[in-house]
Amino acid sequence: MIQPEVASYGSWRSPITTDLITARTIGLGQIAIDGEDIYWSELRPSEQGRTVVVRRSANNQIQDVTPAPFNVRTRVHEYGGNSFFVVDSTVYFSNFADQRLYRQEINTEPQAITPLVAVRYADGIFDRQRHRIICVSEDHTIPDREPINTLVSLGLEGDSKPLVSGNDFYASPRLSPDGSRLAWLVWNHPNMPWDGTQLWVGELLADGCLGNTQQIAGGFNESIFQPEWSSDGKLYFISDRTGWWNLYRWQDGEIQALTQMKAEFGRPQWLLGMSTYAFESANRIICTYTQQGTWHLASLDTTTTQLKPLPTPYTEISGIQATLEGVVFRASSPTELSAIVQLDLATDKLEVLRRSNDVTIDPGYLSLPQPIEYPTANGQTAYAIFYPPQNLDYTAPETEKPPLIVKSHGGPTAAASSNLSFSIQYWTSRGIAVLDVNYGGSTGYGREYRQRLDGQWGIVDVDDCVFGARYLVEQGIVDGERLAISGGSAGGYTTLCALTFRNTFKAGASYYGVSDLEALARDTHKFESRYLERLIGAYPQQRQIYQQRSPINFTDRLDCPVIFFQGLEDQVVPPNQTQAMVTALQAKGLPVAYVPFEGEQHGFRKAENIKKSLEAELYFYSRIFSFELTELIESVIIENTPF
């Protein structure tokens, strides 16, 4: 038996390389069903971040549908989602470069439907009776004005007619099986869709317009998610009216609860078209829900309301769609990367249709997630997932404790996941521990836990990250002198606040993070333009709070090294947020590195940029925490340092 080599934490050589993460990994996205054919989208970093629609035919043949250079991605709400749908072997999709809708029959060239104007489309469905598309439209044609969102009817020649207007946001248009009624969601500033939405239903009149519209559920403080019609014409939806997202049915003017659990059947609707349940038949729903950070698959009898677990090896399940033979969904686990999976409901057989990466890694290099609960500020409890260092080839000196990276997720209404992530294993297999924090405000623990962040962004999230790091130090698990924090977007704000207003961390990495809340309030996109009112307070009325919680105003308190990463075409957190922070730290004489990326938006999609950011962050920590690298990676300029 070969004995592991003794080497300092951070210096371990790992088979989980940036090339493995970028060149061989794809992102699996939206799923759609058309008869016996299954479609899904693939984000391909190796193709400059292009998203492709892929088809698996009834004879199990897999082929690309959308040809290069088409990039299937909508910019509605900037985050997009539900960017294609399929009807009778014809794919309708939004192309990222021009945001036009295209129509493509299999093995033919895409044909543009909509004109070349500044209007975006998403969340489309096909109205067979009227031979038209119903979708969300976002009009950007008038400069310096907030875009106008509507539900529209689109003819196949591109003629557009509004169906519903007057609200700030729309989502989830869904036709009843007989085509006579339409359901949809609306919400208005300052709400985000997980704060409060309204579910509406209207009758489609002879001219295709809507009449007799009525609100049937939801409100300012009730979030409705994923309305769907069953084949027998009953409307189902998810609501958090009890404090937890559960399933409901609207029938004959009455609303009936189908599940009553302290579990989340819904998700925060950052993307359009998200799906956590689908109909196997009018009498049976296949659904997924999360408890304590783990997602479960289940079968719900719509007549008896009995919920029956469907055992799977997966802990993360999403994107559920029904097929003629079962259901298809995205799934992953602590030992399996994300995949498109089909479940045969007759035999309970699971079949993997596509993996995000086909590489096989020896389990001896994988750190298994350890869910933890720990005390945080104000006598409350916070949640996180801890990943200890793990590499079968190495062990550390007995007297040494590992460095720790605390991950602050984005959103901030997102959640850390226990699924296998090479981006986390990249660190742990090199001897660096990771704590992925589900701070107050995270999804998966009920509405009350989400609302811990209301008015407290930059405080509660920071406390939970700081207390999590201290908890591991006090337990003797990690090195208190080598604590780093890293996060992107909202997580980048948490990172910068933790570095500025606390003294726990010795280094940090901000990925397109918010540094100036006032600038963000004045200069961000429509979808999030009033988000800060709930997280911080009204602006400019409470301007003082915005100033007090903006790291850019207190760089005199920040006294540790920071590395910044920024896409230069980011419309969510504009580059000036990062550039102002870098300039301030340069002037102060702190060690600082800045890595900008041309052509990237909010989140990096190109293989070379994902590779460069990971390697640059590793190089940065190696210099700051003084450990030797055993691999040759490109150095990054760290200003105000002797190295």
C-alpha cells in the first residue's frame, strides 16, 4: 500500500484541473418534451459560452438542433430562462446576439420571426387553436426609460399584439388544455417574485383577446410559483401562504391545499420557466421538494392528496418535465455531477441521458459534504455545508490545520447545494477546506428564514459567514490565520462587507460584487431595480443606511488583500462597482489584484475565463497564505506586494 505524501495544505497536486472543469464540462439547462422526443439546452464554455438546444429522439439518437453561431439565451430580466419551446418537431428560440425569436424545423436553418428591434422575448407557449405564440415581452426600444414588460400574442410572421399590460413583470403564461383559458403570474415593484406575486386567470375570447380576468391567488406578501393546468382542466400552483412553498389546486372557485409540509416545493424565480413538478396524468403529479438542504422526488395522488416518496440517489433535483413514459429532470448528488435523467414510472428505472462531464474521478479525491448547524448572532441558528480537504495521495503535517474558503452564494435568495461541484473539489483536493454558507435569507428553510435578510442585507449574511468561520476555528478544524471569503454578485457584496466591517478574514475574492449600494440603486436593470428596498430600505429616503453599508465608503477599515473579477459587459452589477473598489485599495497600498474579462456579462461563460479566474484565485491565495503550488499556472499581478 502506497503511503500518502506529507505536504502542506494548499500544495497538493490534484487531478481536478481547470481544463477538466472548463474544456470537458457543460452546463445543463432547460428541458422540454415534444411527443417522444426530449430536448434540453447545453451551455458550452468551450464554444465561447454558447448555449445549444439538443434533441434526443425516440430512437435514442442525440443531436444538436441549433447550429453555430446561434446562442439560445434570452435577456428578459437579464437572467433569462425558458428561452426555447418545441411544438411538433419545430423549435422556437431566442437568440442571444439579437434577441429575436427564431423558428427552426429539425435539420433546417433557423428563420427569424420577430423584427430586429430592441425587444426581448421569453417564457413562450404555442396556442394551437389560434396558431400563435403567447410569451413575455420586454420592450427596450425607448432609451433612458425603464423597459416595458407585457404578455403578448405573436403571429408566426412576427406581428405582435398585447394581451396583458400595466404591471411591472409577467411570467408563466399557461393555456388550459381546451385553449379556452389562460393563467399567468404578475408582480410589481418593489417585490421580487419570491416576495409576492399574483396568479390571474382569463378567458380567451373569439378575437384572441382576454376577457373576464380575475385574480385567484397571491398578493404582496404571498409568493405564487409555477401555475400548471392538468389534463382535466384544473389549475395547480405553488404558494408560500403558510410560510412554506406547498402545492395547491384551484377548482370551481375554491383553493385546496394538496401538501401541508414544512418543506419547499418551490424555488426563487430568478429564471423564467422553472419547474418543480409535472403531471404524469390528471390524477398523479411527480414533484420535488427540499428539506434541510436535500431535494427529494415524490409522487402526489391528486385525488387522495397522498404523497409517496420516489427513492433516487440524487440530492438535487430540478427542471421536472413529464414524458409519455415517465419524467425527465436535472439531478446530481454529492458523488455525481449534474445530469439529465429520465425516470420510467412503470419500472422505477433511472436512465442518464446526458452528463455535464463524463470524466470519472476516484472517490479518494472527493470531499463529501457535511451539513452543519451552528449558533450565529442574536441567538439564532445558521446552516452551511462543510467540505474538508481530501486527496488520497496526500496528508498534511500533524501540526498544520487547513486554510478555509467561506463561500457566500449569490442571490442573495439562493442556496448552497450538496451536489458534486468540481469548482468546490478544485479547492478541497488541493488541501483547502470550504464552507458553503446558507446564511439567513437563503431559500430552503421557509419564508421566515428568507425574510431574516429584510432590511438586514450586509449584516445577517455577514454575521452568518463570520460565525461559521469562527465555529470551525473554535472546533479546531481550520487555521484561524488563513481564512478567506469568496462570493459572486450578491455574494460578492457579502464578501466585501465581511472584509470591510469585520476582522475575521485574512483575504477575499470578489466576483462582480457590489461595493456601492447607492450606485447599484441608481444603476442596475429593471428586474432588481427596487430589490434593495426590501433588503436595505427605501432610496433615497434612507440614503444614510445605503452609505453606511457600502464597503466603498469605508476602505479605511479594510486591511487585508483582495482579488477582484469582473465581466466588462455586466448589466446587473456594472463594472464601475469593482473598478471603484480596486482604485481605492490601490491608493491605500493594500495588496490587490484585478482581473477583468472582455465580452463577459454577469457570470462567466467562456472556458478560458473560467479557467483564468480559478487559477488566478488559487495563485492569489498561494502568495497570501504562503504555500507552494505544485502545478504551473499563470501568475496574476498583485499590486502593493513584494512578490
